[in-house]
Amino acid sequence: MPLLYDDLVCRDAVELASDYLEGALSWRRRRSYERHLRGCPHCRAHLAQVRSIVTELGRAEPGQLTDDARADLMDVSRRYREERSGDAEP
Ligand SMILES: [Zn+2]
């Protein structure tokens, strides 16, 4: 796995995905996240999944995610982490 990111590991990136799509990240976190995405196809795939959930629910506005949507997203993130566990992480 390329180590192009400075302060983010996949674990962090997964947790930032929904906030990123909601526009809830500070510019600094957003920039770190985007930098991580560029070097990490796995997190790009995860973001695509999260985005499809958000889009499906028509809740792409910041702060508009329902509890159900959040639960779905957490589920995706949890599964993602489980799938990725065992892989080399920094
Ligand atoms: Zn990653």
C-alpha cells in the first residue's frame, strides 16, 4: 500500500468519509482525507460506497443524514474495517 499520506491511516479515513460527503470536515481534515484518497484505492472504493448510500437516500445536504442513514454508513464502515483488518496498516 502506498504511503503517500502523512497523518491519516485507513481507519481514520473510513471514519471521515460520511463527514466528508456532508461537507462537515475542516479544510485541514478535508485536505488530509483527499490526499489519502489519492494514494489509497481502498478508501476511494469505500467513499464510493458511502456516496452511493448518501445519494440513494437523497440526503447529500450537510447535516441532513438521518439516523438510519448514519446506521447504514456505520455498517459499511464496520464491514470495510473488518474486510481490511489483517492488511498492512501503518
Ligand atoms: Zn486508505
